[in-house]
Amino acid sequence: MSVFIKPVFEGTVVFEGKELFKGQGAAKQWAQQVGNELGVPVEARKIGTGWALVGNLDGVETVWGIYGQRLKRISPSSSEG
């Protein structure tokens, strides 16, 4: 089963209209699963008050958040930190 169709039952926060992982630990676990499926390194990265998954696909930085309890590609936030 693809990691992209598995439900995400983790705590979330909304930052700049994007739903992100609330905790670093959960984000790291999902990053590992995404990386394994895609065959690329994926990391958990702090964006504002939450955590997103970030990896490089075909030379383009790709960021995933959550939408409707599923992973969803989002555009990177300009306010990282």
C-alpha cells in the first residue's frame, strides 16, 4: 500500500493555511516512509509552528503537508524557521 493513500492520524497544526505535523517525531517517521517509497532522502523540516516533509524529486525541492488525513504536496513556505 502506498504511503500516499495511508491515513495520517497524527496531531497537526495549521501554519499559513497549510496543515503540518505537530510533532517532529511523527514527521520523521512519515519522512522515512515517503523516502523509502520514492527512493530519495526525505527529511522532517520545521516550517513555522509545524513540521513538513521535504525531499528532492527530479532536481526540485518538494514539500509535503497533510490534507484530509492524507499526505499532499504543498508549496514551500516563505517563513521557515
